[in-house]
Amino acid sequence: MTSALVKNYARIDIAFDRGEGPYLYTKDNKRFLDFASGIAVTNLGHAHTNVTAILKNQAEKLWHVSNLYNIDAQTQLAEKLINN
């Protein structure tokens, strides 16, 4: 079978159906600890209630804005991080 996906990586023959916290699950409910979490991303876990609510709220406003522009929430987070 020919894949429509670009072959950037040698794929592992595992497909994940869902995630909960630090775990990923296959359709047949095999559980894996997510050490990979994606490339160049921070792993916040999967389907965490608070993170999901925050993401839904933000998605209704802006999804992504370049760092070329001022982003109030980004500045607020940076200030919290350096003041703790």
C-alpha cells in the first residue's frame, strides 16, 4: 500500500487511539508511557482537564501568533516564571 504521507521518518508500527495523562493507548487498549511526546514540543500529558479547558478557551480566540508580535499572555507567563 502506498502512503500519502511524506516519509521523513521510519515509522514504528504502532497507532495510538487516545491519551490519558502521561500514557498513550492503542485501539486494543495497550498502554505506553509517552517518553517521546512529539518533536520540539513540551509534553503536557494527554487529556488533562485543566489543560484541555485552557486550550479550548484559547482556540476560540487565537490559535497561533508569531513571536514577531506582542503576545500579552506570553509576556504574563514569562513574568511569572522569572518572579518565582
